[in-house]
Amino acid sequence: CSANWSGTQCERPAPKSSKSDNISTRSIAIIVPLVLLVTLITTLVIGLFLCKRKRR
């Protein structure tokens, strides 16, 4: 935590920090499935490309 905060504020989560945590968790919840989708699509494309090459 920042130097400006006191010990009690550091120990107890402030409303501002909880709000920022919610935003970060939301962004993570959105980013993770997007990344998984991208990886799945890329693997499928690569697999199809390799299959086409092998057929030729």
C-alpha cells in the first residue's frame, strides 16, 4: 500500500480499493475468456492449415 496511508487503512480495505478490485476482477473475467477463445481459434486455424498441407 502507499506511504500516505496509515497502518489501520492498510489493514482494512477502503471503499475506493474495493471498487478498484471489482473493476479489476471484471476486466479479468472479460479478458480470460477472450484469451481462451483467441487461443482456441488460433489452434483450430493452425490445425486446419496443417491438415490441408498434409493432404496435398
